[in-house]
Amino acid sequence: MIILVGYVSIEGQSKKIAETVAAQIEKGGDRAVLFNVLTGAEFGVDHPQAAILCAPIHAGRYPAPFVDFVERERDWLKSVPSAFVSVSLFIRSEFAEEREEAMHFPDALMAQTGWMPGMVHHAAGALRYTEYDFFKRWMAKRLAAREGAPTDVNQVFEFTDWAALDGFTRQFVAAAKA
């Protein structure tokens, strides 16, 4: 089976998640086509039989190029088994209302685009303090302190549950083949 793994990444964690999904697919004996939606190019495969898309939430929205891609490819996405990995730090919040909010981020995407993936996985992102400019690092540290998250600006902190992501990927591939 050929599975498109399309992604948009702002700070790099969504790309790492998509690469991990693609590696898991390949490890299982299927073919993964890793595709950065931001390139604007075609994904280069005639007929992928399934798709897993990954995108981060920033300021309460998915990146516009990702939304545009989903709208443009909606009919194809509806015709094949598809899944979505929503990447957000809110999903690991200590506050239940923030976790609940993160669970509903994909709803707005689905309402706007008309795409209803068969499966959705919520993955926690990362704090990449060492890669932020001064203002972003300052803001991220303040928000992290409020959440009780790590605030050492000399490190990168990944919160993605890789085992859960692998389980989700295996479950999706099995369902897509069924």
C-alpha cells in the first residue's frame, strides 16, 4: 500500500512526527511518500491509496498552506482512508479546559474544509527554546512557567508520545488495509 504522509511544520516537530509516521509505515512493509505541503509541488505519486496528514496549531489555527492543501485535495482525501495528526502543546496542559480545547482544534479544520479524516491523533509538540528569537523565547518561557512546563531556555523539550504515535500509525494502516 502507498500512503501519503503530508505535513506542514513551523518549528520542526510536525516534520519529525511525519518522518516517524513514514518510518513506521515503511517498517511495516508499506510505502510512505513523505510530502511537505509548503513546497507547493505535487506529491509525485499517481495514486496513493491512503493519507496521513500532520499539522501544528499556532495561535489557534493550522497554517494557511495546510488548510489550502486540504481544501484543494478534499475530494481525493474523501476517496481514500485518511487520518490526521494534530500537533499542539495544549494537549499536554495541566489544565483540563486547555486539553479539551486542543481536542476540538480539528473540528474547525473539518468544518472549513469538508474533510473528515477517519482517525485523528493528538500529539504534543515541543518547546524549542534554543531555536527561538528573543521575543518568542521570552513568551514561550512565560507560558511554560504558567503551565508548570520546563523553562530552561538552553534546551529543547519534546513532549510527543512516540509510542502512542506508533500505535496510532499501526492502527491506521491496519484499518486502511481492511
